[in-house]
Amino acid sequence: MHPNISEEMTAAELQDHLEKTAMAFRVLVFSWARYEEEQTERGRRAVRNARFEWGKYAEEFFDEGDEGPDPTDLA
């Protein structure tokens, strides 16, 4: 998902890459949702907890070095 983007790339090439990246992300999310749905009730709870933990790590990753407002802060 991280190609060598250079200034020589055309707008069409960048748009194509963005569309492919978005599709890959959708496949990842839909796959996880299906995996979660196919679990037993007990397994679904464990998978949901893993999803919550993954979300926490993702939030920390995106917050590193970001001095802007917290996107989850609704106050």
C-alpha cells in the first residue's frame, strides 16, 4: 500500500493507486466482519475484544506526533 510515490506520477496514476488502496482496505474490513459473524457467541466476544484492542493501537499509531485535536473527543 506504500508505493514509491514520486512527483513524476500523473494525477491518473495517483487516482488509480488511491482506488486500489481503498478497495484493499474495504476487503480487509469486510473480511474481518465476516470472520466475526461466523464465530460462535463465545468466540464472537473474544474477536470483538480483539477488534477493540486493535482500534486502540490504531488510535495510538495515528496520534503519534499529531498535535491536532483528538478526533474522538466530542466535547
